Amino acid sequence: MFTQMLRQAGIAALVSMFMGLLPLGFGILYAIRPTEQRLALMRPVSLAAIFGAIHGTALGLLNVFRNIGVQSDAVFDHRAYIGLAESLVTLFFGFGCLMLAWICVTLGMWRTSRS
């Protein structure tokens, strides 16, 4: 089901969703080898992931509301609820990656303070 949803997603949705992987990668790098430069990059990369997640969710909501609006009988039916749920996937994935990224940063900071 998830792979089918990914195949149907447009380029803007995919970019905004996978933007969350960037801070996760930086967080893992920081946990492995903590440097001040990697830590300084975490803020702007995290902001980009937050804005990407919000962008993807807003784009999904926009598409759901447009689809409801073009129907002859504008009704909130099961398709609208599925679309609303799918539009939240970007937010869920992006913030999940951010959570893991900052846990990695915390681990790296803990390692730095112990040495």
C-alpha cells in the first residue's frame, strides 16, 4: 500500500517527503563523528525538513479540497478521508525523521561531553 502511494505521488510530494532524510543523515554523521560544523548545519537542514513536511501536507490538502470542489456533488466521502490521511503522511514521515535525527545529535553531544 505504501509503495503504491509512492508511485502515485508527484515529484513535489516526493521531494518534500524525502527532505526529512537529509537531517537524519546529518544526525547519524554527527553521532558517529561529532564536529561543531555538523552541529551548525543541523539547524538549517532541520528547518528545510520542517518546511518540506508542511509543504507536502499543504499540497496534499490542496489536492483533496480541489478534488472535492470539482465534483458535481461536493461531498466529504470515503475518498476525501483517504486523501486527507494520505496528505498527512508527509508530515508524519518528516517529523519522524527529525525526531530520529535529533536523538542522534543528542547521542553525539553525550559522547562529546564524556570525552
